Amino acid sequence: MNTSIQSSPISSSSEASWLSRFRDSDIWASFKRSKLTMVAAGIAVLFILAAICAGVLSPQDPFDPAQLELLNSRLPPIWDAEGQAPFLLGTDEQGRDIFSAILHGLRISLAVGILGVAFSATLGIALGLIAGYFGGFTDTLIMRIADVQLTFPAILIALLIDGVVKSVLGGELDAGTILSVLVFSIGLSFWVQYARTVRGSVLVEKNKDYVAAAKLIGLPASTILIKHILPNVTGPVLVIATINLALAIITEATLSFLGTGMPETMPSLGTLIRIGNNYLFSGEWWIVAFPSFALAMLVLSINLLGDWLRDALNPKLR
Amino acid sequence: MVAFIIRRVLQAVGVLFAVGIISFSMFRFAGDPVNQIVSIDTPAAQREEVRRSLGLSDPVPVQFTRYLINTVRGDFGISYQFRQPISDLLAERMPATLELAFCATVFAVAFGILMGVYSGLRRESFLSKLFQTLSLIGISLPTFLIGILLIYLFAVTLGWLPSYGRGDTVRVGWWTTGFLTLSGLMALILPSITLGLFQMTLIMRIVRSEMLEVLRTDYIKFARARGLTTRAIHFGHALKNTLIPVITIVGLQLGSVIAFSIITETVFQWPGMGLLFVQAVQNVDIPIMAAYLMLVALIFVMINLAVDILYTVVDPRLRSTIRQPV
Amino acid sequence: MGAPVLSVRNLKVEFVTRRGVLKAIDDVSFDIERGEVLGVVGESGAGKSVTGSAVIGLIDPPGRIAGGQILLNGERIDNMSPEQIRKVRGKRVGMIFQDPLTSLNPLYTVGEQLEETIQTHTNLTRAGARKRAVDLLAEVGIPAPDRRIDSYPHEFSGGMRQRVVIALALCADPELIIADEPTTALDVSVQAQVIALLKRLGRERGTAIMLVTHDMGVIAETADRVAVMYAGRIAEIGPVEKVVRQPLHPYAQGLMGAIPTLKGHIHRLTQIPGSMPRLSAIPPGCSFNPRCPFAFERCKVDRPEAIARYEHPVACHLYDQSSAKVEVASDR
């Protein structure tokens, strides 16, 4: 688009005004009012930074078998008498540093979650726009599929899709492919809510005068949908996306925990918990406890942010 | 009323038909049914022979009809990994799942309503605030984490309860039950809490907010003006009016209870259908996955139907005025 | 005649809010005799309904009774324990609310609700309670009561539902009925029937009725005496023919000017300028002074007490001999 050409002279001032407008907004005000939300936001940012900087922060590359020493296996956390530097949170049975594994697992959990949400949002928004704008048979077909899918919990659908895709692809899959399969199955499990919201909004906007005017001057349907109707649904979509990010992370963790997600060669938090669960009875509690704690905090903080965003953007609800 | 139920039944059949198409597609196209019969080193000619004898060369609609008829008769085909009829496998494991789901629901409903009523009536008390905080955590945490936590606390650390399996079961006809032995009952406790916790927090939150809502209504004020006892007002009038949303939630959530039993059964190595399904996904055993999908769809649809009918029992207004589906 | 059925003495009701204590009822006194209908009128927010709720102890926090006494047949009921006052409610004092649609619990039949109330307050058996419920429904004019008793509230029309509500108020043969806007939510044609029913019950049973309404027409038709309330106080109280025909208080004059009459000459409907102050901003002196066409200096500083003149009390400085400004509006 041509905005990039003319943007340079005014960009700084418009950015500043955007920032000041944001500071004046209700959203910012309600954010500052809620201490819990601020704590949650702090934790979420911390987790995201930790995931991005995993390579720098972790003393060991948990995916590199060459760095693992069996001598260092099953070490307790560093504050225990038997703990050893640099293994802050102890090690697992392969001598893998739990802290490093959590950082890298966090990265994978977040990646699958964010990609899954992006995929389901794109799919849901597109289907919602199409269903709402064109109506008729297309609408009925899409919304019937949505109804049937909504009858079943997302985790079941994700498991089914995961199983079917693996069966179609066949054979042993490498970690990268498995990650894509996870993103695909999570994406397909969560599109319905976006589609319903967007469709509802399209049905409202479609009959307004500006859309009629845009049609009259001969703008193509795609332009009307994307430039005129889509901006109206940003708020609700953002709320759904935030809450779904927590759900997507839980779903990935659950699939990995069940043994149908990320493999042990490239563990996510769910995989780490699955591994650690085997050592629960032999007293090596740290192998399962720390990844579980990390997952719980991540999900809780994102959920709190989502709740706050929903209340802030739509004070009428609840 | 009758027309309403008939329409609901037709909708249910529609959903089942749609799921049947998906299930059939999985069965037919995602996995090769011939693999059910022959081993990997069977020559191609013999495979072709089996293919024809199974009717896999027939037109797809014919195959689909045959699949549906078989499904209705309870014939789901043969598992790749167990080499056994799937209907036998499911029948063997269904009691475990249903007993677990039943206990979880009873737990969720009983404690959810109790805690919800309490925190609705005593909004400011310490216990109510504690319930609210716990429910936030309960709703956020993944099921399997709660299971692990409970196992660590009550099985590993305290050693009070078993951490896996069903304990001793008793055979009653083809049904195996854990209700009749002490170890069977003990084994039910942790999985039921794990599975029911999410539903419990949901029910608690709904009962609480409904209680607050109902207590503000005119008929509660009028009930007080009539001099009824607090007890009669809270439990006779207010609670009954909160039950409709509770029925909705319990009904809709029963499906999730069945689905989430997949996770709970894996955590506790509970020999039910969910564990069978997870093993099927792990081993890419498509016929079991397809059969499980059909079975779960059937259970969901029947529950939804039952909930619709239950509404009319609780709410007299619906008995005479149902025109639109709720 | 003994003690009045209801005697309210210097009642004060306050609401404690974040912005301070609001006086919803400020020094209100009145009596209701056996078989008498006292109409309480005023604009919404004048404190009519709060007075009714205070009498049966249904003021919920943050509201509270801050002073005064309420006597029911000579017995104080304002300082009773919650359990004692509960036994008064429904048994000795019946209550009727504005909206019959929302006053009844939709999930129980009217019979169940009647029997429940009867059994709470009497020793009747279930069968006895049911018989009494049928009798009550017949008494309030519900056709085929033995059949209708098993119907749910949504199966009745608005007027019939209000009759059920009245039957519920009568369950234990109360000494007093408080009817809070009993006709406001009803169709005009049904209003007259419900009013006639209330009047008949009062006459036949000797029940005292406190009729709270903002509808002067209903008052003129039903009440024996009228209390005009303004901003939590009684402006004027007296026999209905006096207060309606020859109101003394400027506010009452304005209010009566607002009744359309059918007979006689076409009256110009007058309107009182301005609106009632909010409880948080009641002006000093007479609370009506900013809207009063006759206000003078004293009205802005001195709160008028009720003075008995023309046989009924009125709280206005115009009628105080000492302020010597009487000629303005005494005869109209």
C-alpha cells in the first residue's frame, strides 16, 4: 500500500499521538486500576521474553545430546544439599537441566499456541466473513459444520485430527512436522467461535449505508469485507484470541502429555510433564513440579489478561 | 411439546448422520481397512482379493450405507493393534468410563451447588472469597496437572488413596463395577475429583451468580413480605429458580466429562474407553478412533435430548409455550 | 375505639451510602384506623414505598430505621427481632406489590404458593390449607377456583394475577394490608376492578389498608384519608374530600391540579415547575421551597412542622399564624 511512501515525515508525530491516545483510553485506565492484571501482564511478558531468549539464558542446550552427561542425571534443585551448579532446578534422568528444558519447552508451547491461534483466527474470520456476507447455502453449510463441531470439546477434535493426519502422513515423523500437525489440529479445533462472532457482526454491518455505498461504487466484495467490515470486529476477535491462546497452550500441553504431541527429542512443557510424571513415585518431584508450575503460571496469567480485556472492551458483558 | 421433541430428535439424527460421514471417511480413506485383515507381508494379489470380498470396490455411497448399517448393529470393525472386534473392546471398557463420569458428575453437582449457594448467600464471608479464588485456579489449570497434583498429595505423600487403576471390580452380568468393593470405591475418589473439578467450579460460579440474581427479584421480596422463613425462601424459592441454568450446564458439560475422561483416564491409568482412544491415537488405530467418535456423538446427542426434555419438567412455563427451541 | 391498627410515630429511615447518610424518611407520623383506607401519594422517590417497607421491616442494608416507633394495634413492631417481625409479615400485615407478573414465583402453582403461606402462619393441615386457598381465590373473584388453584402464574392474565397476589396477602387474615402501587402495572379497565376488590375487602373484613400510589384518581376513589408525601416528609394529611377538593399545602394544590376531572368545567391542568430534589440534595428550610410559588424568606431557613388547621395537619409556614402571610392561597 502507499502508506509506506508518505509515512516517513509524519510517522513520529502520529506515533506519539497514538501513544497519548492510548494513555487516555479506558483500556489503559482499567489496566492501571487492576493490580492483578498488572501482575499477570508482568508474568506473561516475562515468560515471552524468557522464551525468546531461551538460547542465551539457559546454561545448556537440552536438545543437544552431546551436552548431556549421565553423571549429572537426577540431580535435585540447587538449594538441596545434593544440588549442583549450574543446574538451578535440578536435572532429569538424562542429565538434562530442568531450567534450560523449561525455557526451551516454553518456547515451543508458546510457538504452538500462538501459531495455532493465528491459524484458527484466520480460518474462523475468513469463514465468518464469507458466511455472513454471501449468506444462503454457503452460510448454512458453514454454520451447520460449526454447530456439529461445537457439540464436541476441542480437545477431542484436536486428538482426532492429530491421529488422522499422522495416519495419512504415515511412518515416523520428525519433530518439525509434528509441530505443524499440532498447529493444524489446534487451529481446526478453535475456529468456530471466531466464525460465529465475525458472521454476526457482518450481518449487522452488511445492511448499513456505507456498505451499500461501497457496493454502489463497484468495490469488489473482498475489499468491502477486509477494509470496511473487518475493522469492526477487531475488539471481540482480540478477546477471543487471548482467551483461546490459553486454551491452545493447554490443548498442546494436553496432547503432548497424552503422548500424541511433541516428542521427547523436542519437548514442550506438556512433554516435560509427561516425562516427569514417571518419576513422581521415586521421589524426584522436581522433574515434574517445575514444568507444571511454569505451565500453570503461563496459562493463569494469560487467562487473567483475557478476562480483563473482555471486561475492558465490553463493559456491558458481566 | 410433542412437535418440539420430534424436531429435536430429527436434529439429533442429522448430527449423527454428519458424524457418520466423518467417521466413515476416516475409516475408509485415512486408514486402509484391508490392513485390518491381512498382515504387512501379504502379497498384493491376495490384498486385492480381500479388498473385493470386503466390498471396498463398490461405489462409495454403497459402502457408506453398509458402514452405517453395521454401525447401527454395533459392528465397528476390527482394531489394528488388538486384532479384536472393536465392539468387544468398547463394551469391556465402557463400564469403567461411565462409572467414573457418573461419580465425577455427582461430585461436581453436589459440591458445586453447595459452594455456589453458600457463596451466593454469604457474599462477603472469607470462605466465599476462598471459593472464588479456588474456582479461578480450577478453571485455568489443565486437567492433567490437577490429576498429578492430587496423586502427589494423596497417593505419593500421604499414601491414603491409590494412584492408578480401578481397584477390585465385581462382575455383574457383562458389566464390571467398582462400586461394590472398598478398593474399587477408594480408586474412584481421585479420578472423580480430577474429572469433576472443572464442572464443579463452573456450577459453583453459575449457582452463585444466579442466586444473587434471583434474590433481587420481586417474587423473593414478595415471599419475604408473605412472612415465609428464610430457609423456605432460600432453598424453596431461590434455589429452584437457579436450577435451570445448572441443568443446562450439567447437560452440556456431561459431554465434556466423557471427553475429558480421556485425560483423566490416562493420568490414572483408568481402563476405560478414553484410555483406549488415546492408545488408538498413539498407535494410529483408525477404526477405534472412528468408532469412539460415533459412540461419543451418540452419547452427546442423547444427553442434549435429555436436557431439553428435563427443562420442561423443571420450568412449567415451557410446558405450554414451547414454540422456539431454547 | 381502641388503639389505631397502625400508628407510625416520628419515623426516620436512612440510607448509608458512600456519599453520606441520606434521609429517605424524615419524621413521618400517621395513624390508620380499623377498616380505614389511608392513601399515601407523592411523586416517585418521595418515600411512599420506603414507608411501606419500613412498616413490615423489609428495609435492607444499607437502609435502616433511624428513629421513631411503629405500633401495630398498640404493640411496637419496629424493634422486633428478625424472627418476630417475620411472623408479623404475612400474618398480621399483608403486602401487595406493584407488578403481579414478577411478584409470583413462576415455578410454583398459585395453590402451592398460597398453601405455603397459609401453613407458615396457621396450624392448618395440608388439606385444610388447600381448602382455605380455594376459598381465598373465590373471595378475590377468581372463577372456578378449585380448578385454577393448580395453574401456574403465567397461565393467568394480569388482573387475575393481581387478584392472586391479593389472596396471598389475605392468607392469614391480616389486620393491615399495605398495597404498594397495586394498580400501576394493570390495564385501566382492570384497575377499577382491583380497586373495587380492595375496597370491598377492607369494608367486609375491617382490614386497615395503606394504599401507596402516585395515581390521584385511585386515591380519590378509594381512600378515606390521604397523606401527601414530599421528599421524605408528610406535607399534608387529612380526609380525602378535604385534601382533594381543598388542598392546603402548595405542593398538594399543585398535585391536585394535576387530576383530570370528568364532571364539571374543563379544568386547566396545572403542572408543578421543576422536580423533586434528590435525597442527597434536599434544600434547607422547607424542602419544597425552590418550587413553591408562595415561598418567602422563612421557608428557606426554617423547616415547617405539621400544624393542625382546617381540621387536618399541614406542614407549611403559610398557615402558621405567626408568619402572617395567610391570605395568599387559603381559599381557592
